[in-house]
Amino acid sequence: MRDSIIGKYHEKISCKDLTLAMSLVRPFRLYGDDALLLKEAELTKEKYGSVRRVYIVFDQDNVVEEDFQRLMIENNPTDEVKVIIDSDHMVMFSKPKELCSFLQEIEDKFS
């Protein structure tokens, strides 16, 4: 199973970076207190609708494929869409400079 996860999530990462990344992975619960989550995460125009959103597409993501990313954008419109070419699911390892550059651009534009 470990190898299949590595194959999907870390296709474009060097062996050195992958070893470091795997040493930093910690288990976590995706959903903790479901009742609290439902109460606190209620989507309203006043809450969620007031936040500017930018989606960064990872065009070589084999976990969340680009077609599905585009569907999420269509169903949940954003203020802007950016694409990092040749990036996989773990873009912070496969294209860290490009990701940082986009995040800086977004911060400059929307802050």
C-alpha cells in the first residue's frame, strides 16, 4: 500500500525529497468532532461568501485529476484560477518555487 500511495502522491519528487517528506508524515483524523464541524463550518454568504478564493490547478495530479478540479471550480466559483504546469498532488515538493510564487502573487493581489 505504501508504494501505491507514494506512486500517486509523489510522482514528480526526487528520492531525497520523498525520503524527507515521508519522515515528516504524521497520522491525523480527517474528521474529528463531526457535530462541531457541522456547526462551525456552516456555509453562508456572510461567512464563506465573504472570503476571496483562488484555486491553483495541479495539472498532473493523479489523486485529484484536473477534470475533477475543474468541476470543483465550476461548482464553487473562485475569483481567479491559476495552473502550475507539470505539478503533481504534492506540489509543495514537485514545484515549490512555482507554488511560493503564486502564493505571493495571491497575497499581494488580495490582501
